[in-house]
Amino acid sequence: MGKRINVAQLKKDWDNMTVAELTKKYGASDPTLRKALACKDEYYVINERAV
């Protein structure tokens, strides 16, 4: 199972953090975070990325 992003928390962080901070916190790329923002579910599931 992949990593889950809490969409409600992401929406709160979106206005208060830079994209670089968000990608580091959530471990996902900018386009992936934007997809998560558009998601209607409580959690957005992504595959873990190799860092």
C-alpha cells in the first residue's frame, strides 16, 4: 500500500507553506500534491517515491 496524504491537512498547509516545504513534508511532487488537492476523498493514496 502506498503513502496516504490527508487532504484536509494539505488544504490547510497549502496557503501557509511553500511548494518546497510541502513536497518535503508530504514526500510527493508538486503535480501529485495538486492532484491530492482536487481529490474529493478524505485521503489521497500515492506510491512511495525513492529519495
